[in-house]
Amino acid sequence: DARVTQTPRHKVTEMGQEVTMRCQPILGHNTVFWYRQTMMQGLELLAYFRNRAPLDDSGMPKDRFSAEMPDATLATLKIQPSEPRDSAVYFCASGLWDVGFRNEQFFGPGTRLTVL
Amino acid sequence: DAKTTQPNSMESNEEEPVHLPCNHSTISGTDYIHWYRQLPSQGPEYVIHGLTSNVNNRMASLAIAEDRKSSTLILHRATLRDAAVYYCILANFGNEKLTFGTGTRLTIIP
């Protein structure tokens, strides 16, 4: 049963610290998304990649957030320095985008981040 | 992307059908209609999608109005496990970005 995995599942840190969240997309998927969910803003798309290349990161605060795909099996989302307003659940999703355009995204369980 | 409108919440009795409406009056000809749901403490999961014709899969059915300005997600026999937030999302052909709205919170009454 192929699934998207995310680590850590929970992270509590202090303001100013660096936070790195990791995601392993489903093997064979060529598109990876990062979302953030808060009570106030709901589910927001931060950035996404296709074939490891960033396609859109317009939803991401550029000064402190960065997203990368070092290889096809790992996507990372880094926050440096972290702030209390970054507290949220961060979801990674992957999908296989092709000419058939099924556009089914598979979400991971999320990383719950708390910045004190 | 065109906007969708859904009721904030709905209730249904267990083992009865549920019809979740979605209005999308500004839908374009190349917009696909997607439905995702989010169970408590989980990431969203894909339910179904369609373009013009009604669609069925193991989870649900999608009924699309003839003018495509509205659609209805049908759960044929609701179980307690179907309690979730249901999102109706439009995405243009070739655009893999999904914009999630506030969705409909479905409560199932035992």
C-alpha cells in the first residue's frame, strides 16, 4: 500500500530555531506539493515541484521558507528562522501528472509544528 | 480558478444517502470538478472528479448539472467513517494546482 510519509509527525521548537520537515513521495510520482493548514487560513498551497524542479512557490514566504527536492525520493521544507505564526500542520502530497490529467493528489499524514 | 460555494455544514443519519451540493456558476469549459475529503487528524484524500458526465467510483458518485454550474457529491450509504470535511474544487485542464476552500463539514448521526 503506497503512501506518502512525512517526518517528524510533531515538532515543538522555540522562536528563531531552524525547522526541517521531510517528505517521501509515492515511488513513481513526478509531482510533489507542500501545503500548510491553519484554523484561520485553511489549507494553502505553499509550493510544488514536478520532476524535482520547482514550478511554483508563490504561496511561500520567501524570506524564511525554502523547499527543495534533493532527489526523487525526498522533499524538504525548511523554515529559518521560525516564528510563532508558522505554527500549523504542514502536509506533503504527491501525484502523477501526465497527459491523462487525473490530478489525484495523495496526501501524507502531516507534520504538526508548534513554534513557542 | 473559478470559485465554488458549499454549505458550511450538513448532518445526515447513518446508513442513509447523503447529497453534498456545490455551486460553481463561473466554471469554464475546461475546468474539472474535484472532490476531496479530510477525515479528522488526517490529510485530505481524493474522492472523485469529473468534467461533464456523471461519474461513479467505489467511494461515491458525482452528479454534474447539465449547465455545469453546480454539482452534487453523493454518498450512497453514509457510515460514521464518512464524517469529514468535504471540499469541492475546480481546476483547469493541465493545472495541477488545487485551491481548497472552506468545505462542508459532514456530521453523521448514529
